[in-house]
Amino acid sequence: MNYPNGRRKRASTSNLAKKNSANQVVYSNRGMNLEEDIDHTNSYYVESNKAIIHKKPTPVQIVRVHYPKRSAAVITEGYFKQASTTDYNGIYRGKHIDFEAKETKSKTSFPLTNVHEHQVHHMERILQHDGICFIIIRFSTLDETYLLPTKDLLTYWQRHLNGGRKSIRYEEIIKHGYIIPFAYQARVDYLRIVDDLYF
Amino acid sequence: MNYPNGRRKRASTSNLAKKNSANQVVYSNRGMNLEEDIDHTNSYYVESNKAIIHKKPTPVQIVRVHYPKRSAAVITEGYFKQASTTDYNGIYRGKHIDFEAKETKSKTSFPLTNVHEHQVHHMERILQHDGICFIIIRFSTLDETYLLPTKDLLTYWQRHLNGGRKSIRYEEIIKHGYIIPFAYQARVDYLRIVDDLYF
């Protein structure tokens, strides 16, 4: 597994969630789902003024709205729309940061059907414009969460377009991704990895 | 009226929408509303690879969803939530950009009730983190659209909190804001102002 900057171990490694190679979970994510964990982490980042990163609302196509007297408008017909960008973005250390987050129950691979073409193109553009961009992938059964840089996601996306497999192997994510430490206040403390990788 | 960098006129002024002081509209916005105009502008920016800026979806609290057989899920009960951030953000020339956009029918002032406290705090934070942040204000009756930097919005917000008026006078917006030119492909060509103001 890579650590940022190619370092395999860091002085502070005892504070990090350790790789789970022998089914040994050092810091558990304690059953929260990835979205809740990231929301919690982002709230902590905002409150501590470390970064301003928010989840975008779920895109809804609103078809019918009812306006009752003396109470709030009610959406009575709406449909989920496919997101054309990533779910999370904001600013960190003066730079634009943009990422997607997905979890899979698979223990062996991350299915690329989890991301949409629009999102991949968006991520590609963010990279071209010098933003920080990546995907957070959680293997929920293994309780391991990785940050995979966009350039690596694009490699596997391209392999798929060229007729290759429709997923990224677990081993490939271990090799090119960075395990995200669990911390009490920042449950998915991805900015630690960002610090090392992008600054 | 200010032009960016304090220049009152620019060489390219003939290509810009001129100030409407004598009720003389040089380039009209042609009846589109501000949101449509900005969406159109942002699409043009993305397609021409100038900037990656998107509107965030309207925040909806989804209460009830119906899953019919053989067709898409239908939201049958939902409510509009108050936005806690701005409506638009993205990346331009490597920097994070974040803004709100509002229109008013008033010819004399912009009511501060158009923006929420959460949004103002968000904008303040973006500024602290070295992002580009502003509000776009359209006086729809006058067909004039201005970019007002966050620092000026904060000044008037503070005046209001200190017991002052609940709006920003039209004259104040003219003085501290920058009129946004209308262009065919970029109907609200705000990045022209951003170029001068922030780079």
C-alpha cells in the first residue's frame, strides 16, 4: 500500500487506522455509513475552520408542488436525477477540492457502475483546472476506506472503455490508493491524505 | 460606478453592457430570468473549458418515496429546505469560486431578506479561506446586473445587524459593485469582472 509521498510508514502511523490485511481492525468505523461519516467529518472541518467542504443536495426534478394555506409548500411529485458532478466540493488551504464517495459490499473489487460517465468527465475537468480531485471508496464489509486519486480512477475507467474489466480490483486500490485514517472527530479524515498528496 | 481596478472605462468598453443611467439599455437580457441566464453562462464556460462552475441542486428534504414496479421511484412528499451555502461554486483559473445570485424588482434597493444568515456566514468563510466570493444582484426592472464582492455585502449586512437599514441602496451597489456585461454566449459574463478583480 502506498502512503502519500511514497512513504510506506510514517512517524505518526500509530495514530492512523492501520491496514486491515490480517482482518485486524484497529479503528472501526463503527457501523455508520460512509455518507454520514463524511458529513460528520465535514462538519468538524467547518467548525474547526480547517476547510469549507459540503455535500451537494441530492438532485431532484420537481414536477408538482402543493401550496397549502398556512403551511409550507409540499412537493407531491418529484424524481431523482442523475448527478452530473461529484457529491462533495469546497475549499481547502486556498485550493478547490472536489470528490465523490462510494461504498461497496464487495471484498474483492470496486464496480465502476458506481460512478457515472458525467461524474468521471467532471472529475477529469477539475483535474485539468488544477483542482484537488479524488474518489473515496469504502469496502464496507472490510471496514476499510481509501482515497483514490482521479488520475488512477481515469486509468481504470479507460481500461473499462477499452474493453477491460468493469471494476477496480481490491489489490489495485490498495496499490494506488491511500487508506484513510479514522479519527474520533473526523471519522473519515481524508484531509490528512490530501495534505501529503497535494501540498 | 467602479470598474475593476478602479478604471472607469476600459478599451473594450464598446463590447460591454453600458451603465443604464439614462434608461438606455445597450444589451438587453431579453427577458430571461437570472437563474436561466447564469445556467446558460456556466454551460458555455464548461463547454469552452474556461471554468467548471455549476449550480447546486435545490435542497429538498425527502420524506416519502414511492417505488412503483417497472418505473422510476417517485418522491411523493418533500419539502424545500433553506440553503446553508451559496447556489453556485466551482473552479476558475485554479481558484475556488463561490457565489450567490438574486434578483429584485425594486429599482431603488436590494432587500437583505433575499439572503440568509447561513449563506452570509458561508461567504465570509470562503473569503477567509482565500476563495473568490461575491453576490450577483440583478435589478430586473432596470435590466441591470451587478457583481458585488463579499466584503461589501458583509459591510451592509453588518450595518443591518447594527440596527441600520435592511437593504442596500441602488446607489451603493452602483458605487461598490461592477456591472456585468451581457454577451450572446455568456449572458451574465461575470468572469470578465472576476478576471479584473481577483487576478
